[in-house]
Amino acid sequence: MSTAPIDSGGSGGGINRILSHLSTPFTSNTTSSNITENRVTPSTASSTIPITTAETTETIEITWIDVYNRFDSLLSGSILHILYRIIDITLLLIGLTSSSSACKISNHLAITSICLLIFYFIDIAIIFLLLVRNLSSRSSQLTEQEKLEQARRASSLRGFFIFFKIIPVCVGTGYTFASTFTDSSDCQLMRVCLGIVCVSTWLLLLIPPTKPELPVRRSFVVECFILVFVLIINLTYIGTVTTAMNDVNQTTCIYNKTEDLYLGAPLKSYAYVGLILFSCTTIIHMIDLTISQLCLRLTRGRQIYIYYYALQYTLNYFGAIVVIYYFSVGALFLFQPRSGQPCRNDAPHLYRTLLIWEWIRLLSPLIAIPLIIILCCLGVFFGIILSYCLPASITVPLLELFQGWVSAGPMTMNPNPPASQEHIDTLPVISFGQDSDQFNQTDCAICRTNFEPNEQLKKLQCGHLFHPECVTNWLLITRICPICRQRMSVTNP
């Protein structure tokens, strides 16, 4: 079947090029099919684009996640970090421009802030140049292998500057927390701005932002278990902090003016913000549980849930930004050299409570590191025996966990990189039971769901069959077949 070319509306000008890249439909070899009751697919709530072919009319459907992935690829995977860069640059500029002239001359805080600004501006310049290159007409003529090699070189360049950016971050962290706190306001604003940037940088390394993925239907028991865990943590925080705030009315613990942020430690006001933040987090988790379970059980509810997931992801992304910088400010209030003074002397119980929770929140991501190391060691030990026995339902979540960590840093030289969306769309689609199957498969090895008669399935080059949405999510992680481990070639089958 031959697909007629689609007119993108011209590519003259930068805006038109961006729109044409984002609106280019994903091609398919057959008409879209319905889904089973226990899976959510991209086609349930998406925009449709008709394509006229020699034999029939196809409907190509694209979700907001597909548009996001295309725009993210234009920015070379940096879309989630741009807002953090802007906030950090703004804080550093505020610290440099608002401090007194005595603090700007031959001061280690000013020198460190300027070095970080240089690295941030270089990073943004690299992102902009990569965007211009990806929008160029020459980039559209490259093969898949050439695009992959080009992305590796660009990632290596960004990784080079990110690696050296850690040096001023380490120096800035030392100057922020190791220096002696003075009552002079000459350099305190610069110290606070630099400290927030440094702490948030370390937190982002431990808790990288996650990219959106199609929502996976969980059982009601699993959803309730996650909600109970969140409720226990958040309600314990709310209860202990509320108790510690009782009878704390000293003006040294309450925010009254801007100078209190960098000369004092308004811990009661800081605790109020934390109560509001984690109360909202608890309410959002409860709403998510209710809506997800309702939508995934109604006949037409799954179509609504895809759009609701866009709102949910947006709220979670901006909520993560607020949490990152909230605990960055808390680290400056509670740790040396400020150590909560003078509010610490007036409300010692509140200071100790907030300090304990600050350590818990900062160290909780570090618990995942030894767990991952243990899992890796166990995986190497049992890998030879169990590599061909573990179901894909276990290996896919592990791959997604590692992908969340890897996607936050520069691209690694992965010998089995993900397949592109365009390459995935070229995979042949067959009807179950109508076409020959050399392996006599009866279920999808990824979701462990039985195939329905005449259900539309995607066929890999090795011959194994999978649900289209399942194999798409898999190949966007790695191009290895989840059953036989054969690597997909970069050329069309």
C-alpha cells in the first residue's frame, strides 16, 4: 500500500518549520483498530488526520504525548530542563544585581555566581543551536543512523559543559554552607540566591523530571496501596509540623519583609507553605485515584482520561518545581551557618521538627541509589539464568525506572538505543488469526493479555506479535525484541 505525500503547508520561516514538525502525522500501514477493555491506547483521545491512499482512507491519530515527544526531540531532550535553567539564571542575576558594590568586587560568591551563569548561558545557547539545526532542511534528509550519531555528538557536547558545571556548584555549595553567617546584609542575598541554585541542582540530579507516558491502568488495590503510602507520609508531616507550630507567635519566626528571607529564618511562615503544599499534594492524589478508576471503567471514560492525564502531568511537573525550590530554601534556613537563628532560640521544637523532615526529604532519594545497585548486582548474578525466563511485565518497569534516571543527564552510548516513532510506524500490522504466525502466539508478552480474534497487531522483524501500544512503549525504550532479544535494524523492514 502506498501512502500519498502530505503537504505540510510549506516550511518558510521558523514558526512554520516548528508547526510542520509538530503536525507531521505518524504514518501507518493499516486502518486503526479498537482496543481491549484493560488497555489505554493513544487512539482513544487524540486528534485525527485523514490520509488518502491508493486503496482506502486511513485515519492517523496523534495524542498530546506524541506532540510533546516531537517538540522534545527538536530541543534534543531538554524541554523539561529549560524552566529550571530560567529560574536559576533569574536567581543568580538577582543575587548579582541586588547586592552592594562591596560584595561584587573580588568576592568568591560573585565569582562563583558568574561562572554558573556562563555555564547556563552556554547550555541554553547549545539548546538553541540544536533547535535551529533540527529545523533545517538538511536534518530532514538524514538517515536514522545519521540522526542518532548527530544526537550523540550533541549530547556529548552538552555533557562536557554539564560535567564542568558541577565544579562551581560544589564550590558554591561549600561557600554557602561552610562560611560564617554574619549580620551584615552586603552579601547575604547573593549567598541565598547562589545556595538555592546549588541545592536545587543537587536535588535535580537525585530526582530528575520524568517525561510523560501513556497512562497505565492499575488495579484498584495497587492504586489504594499507593494512596495509603502517600497519605501516611503527608499526614504525618502535616500532623507533626502543625503540632510544632502551636504557640509560636514570635516575630522572628514570621515573614514580614523581604530582608527576612536572607537575614533571618521565618520558620513558621516556611512551615505554613509546606502545609499548604503537601495538603494540595494529598488532595491531588485522591482526585487522581477517583478519576482514574472512574474513567477506566466507563465505556467512554478512557477518552476523557487521556486529556485529564495532560492536566495531571502539568500539575505534577510544576508541583515538582515548587517542591524542589521549597526544600532548597529550607536547606538555607535550617542548615549551617544560619541554623534557624534567631527563630531557633524562640521556637526550638519547630526548628527540630522541620530539620528532621528536611533530612528525610533530602535523603529519601538517596535510598533508591543503594537499592538500584543491589538490584543491578542481583540482575548480573541471576541474569544468565533468568534472562530468558523473566516476563516482559517485570523487565519493562525496570527499564522505565532506569530511563527516568538516564533521560535527565546527557545521552549515554547505548548499543541498543530506542527506535524512532517514524520507524515504529513502519512496522507491519496484521490481523490475529488471519495471517500466519510462525511462533503460534496467543498473548502479548508485554502486557500478558490474550489476543482477540481479528485484533490488529504489530509484527517485529523477528516475527513476534504485540499490541501496537505495548510494542510502541517498549521500542521507545529499547529496540530489542522483548522475547528473542533480536535488535531491530535502523532500516525499514
